[in-house]
Amino acid sequence: MNSDKFRRQLRHEVETWQQEGLIDSSVYQTLSDRYQFDEIDRASSNRFTGILMGFGGILMGLGAITFVAANWEGWPRGLQLLLLLGIFIGVNATGFYLWRKPSPANTYRNLGEGLLLLGALILGANMVLMSQIFHQSSELYQVLLVWGFGVLLMSCSLRLASLGSLSIALIDSGYLFGLSNVLEKGEFSGLQWTIQHMPIVSIFLFIPLAYWCRSRTIFTLAILSFSIAL
């Protein structure tokens, strides 16, 4: 697909050619139909509308967070769980719908991907809050690793490079925070096994993810993760 910048430049040149008499109106109309000159201004308007919608969503989200934080302790556990799951499912469902919806200049797709990325961040926040609700304590590296593998599953299912990059960053952070913990305590579990065999995890999880997402960024992060762990 041709970029908006290219089409704007081409439209300007074609208009100049028509004024100079180098082409007639039929050639201009053919080029206009082929490169969709009429859609350029509309795409810019839709992009601006998307930005306004995103900004408004951020303000609404901040207001909702403030309201929840002020009343959180007074709500029953069932309502807390319902709210956490509802926000997580609602944000991801809306993001997936917009991500799949065709639109000029991929306006809805970009907004949907942003919501999916927000949903991945909400996943981590929900994990921490649910641990507090059920009075469960976890090490930081455990939260980061579980969170990272959850985002990794989202990335594999949707094949989104942004989610894949976030998952690698979370898993690598969990590895770095948990390395000294595993070496000092000498404990063994699934997460400790992951830390002890991080080079294998990097090769067999991150490299296929880079291929599925067709992302050079993920491939670079995978090689970097393998090198650090090795």
C-alpha cells in the first residue's frame, strides 16, 4: 500500500501536470482513482479523530482509576474480581474488534493494537491486585515471568510484534530479577527451571515468535536475550 506522503506528493505533481497541459482530465481521473486521491484528506481526518478518541479514552480511564482507587477497599471481594475481569475482557475485546475492522490508513487497526497493548498491561495489574485480594505473596520475578508468558500467548495468538516485544522485555526482566534468587536459595520449580534454562527458552520460544510476527525487532530481542542468558 502506498503511503499518504507519497500520494500527497503524487497528487501535487499530477495537478501541476494537468495545469501545464502535460496530461488531460481523463489521465488525471485515472491516476486519482488508482491512488485514491479523494481518500487522502479523509484519512487524515479519521486519524485526527482517532487521536481525539484515544485522548478521550485516556481521560476516561484516569477518571475510572481514580474512582476505583477511592472505593476499592469498601467493595466486596466478588465485586472486585468482577471489575478486574470485566475491564480486562472489555479492553481486549474492544481492541480486537477495532484491530480487525478495516479502515482508511489503518486508523481503527492502530487504535485496536493500542488497546490490546493496554490490555496486556492490565493483565499485570490484575495479577498484582488479585494477589492482594487473596492475600498471596509472590516474588517480583515470579510476577514478571508469569505476566510475560501470558503476554507471549496473546502475541502468538494475534501475531502482534508490539505484544511480542513486551513479552520478551517482561520475561527478560523476570530472569534478571530472579537469577540471584535462584542461585542463593537453590530452590526448584517451573519458574526456576525457566531461569536456569533461559538460553533454551529464548531459542525455542522467541525465535518462532519472531517468525510468526514477521518482526526483525523481536528477532533482535531474541538474540539479545539468548546472548545475555548464555
